[in-house]
Amino acid sequence: MNRCATSVSIMNEDLRLDVERGSAMDNYENLIKSLRWCADNTLCIDLSTGEQCPRFKYREICKQKQQMHEAADTIEELVSRLPKWISVKDERPSPIHPSDPDYRPYLIIADGDIYLADYSYDKYFETCYSFYVDGEEMTGVTHWMKLPEPPKGE
């Protein structure tokens, strides 16, 4: 087994552990970069002898390189679907009335804690929108995130 194939095997185990721990997004970006680097830099050399692999192994190594690129593509596509925290400095959600069938509450971070909140107009000034938890306006909100779509059920 070449060094990159060993690295990919180790990285796959690390990815499984990272998913279980809920790792940061940059770990996935590092995994994708590592997969692509291994795919682009894998040589047809037997590491135990330092000699070039026999011709029949070349096709197998090309297939492994292609699989590493495909794995990186798949991980990139899946990571792009994950919900992401959005700073309130960058963007605010579009207000949707709770009676709208597309309405869903938001996750917010306020004063370092995570809450499930509504985003609606201010009770006194209907042109100002704020986050509310149990009817109380939240202060200190730094980030928000849309909840994922509910599961499609029977």
C-alpha cells in the first residue's frame, strides 16, 4: 500500500470520529485538501523497495487516484448542504409570519448561549424585526441559523 493510500485510510477513520464529535468545518476542508493532495502526488513507487511498481499496478493506482478525487468531491458537496451560522452583522433572516406554511424558527446565539427563536416584528414598532424567545425580545444576538427542512414522512 502506498503512503497516500495509508493516509486516506487514516483520514477516513478521522472523518468518522470527527463526525461523531461534531468537528469544526475547517477539519472537513483540511480532509478535502489532503485527499486532493494525495491523489495528485501519489507515485507508482513501492515504498518498501523504492522501485517503480509493475505496469499492471499502474491502472490500479490511477483508479485509486480517481476515487480520492471523487471522495473529495462528495465531501465538498455534503459539507455545502450543512447549515451554517450567519453573523447578524452580515445578514438578517427574511421575516415570515408564523401562520405561513414555510415558517420555521431559528437557532440563535445570544450572550454565548444557543436558543430556539422566532424572528418577527417588534411589538411596538411594526417596522423593526427582532429575535424572540418565549415572547421576550432577545438582546446580545450575534449569530443565527436556519433549521434544516423537516423530514419527508409518510
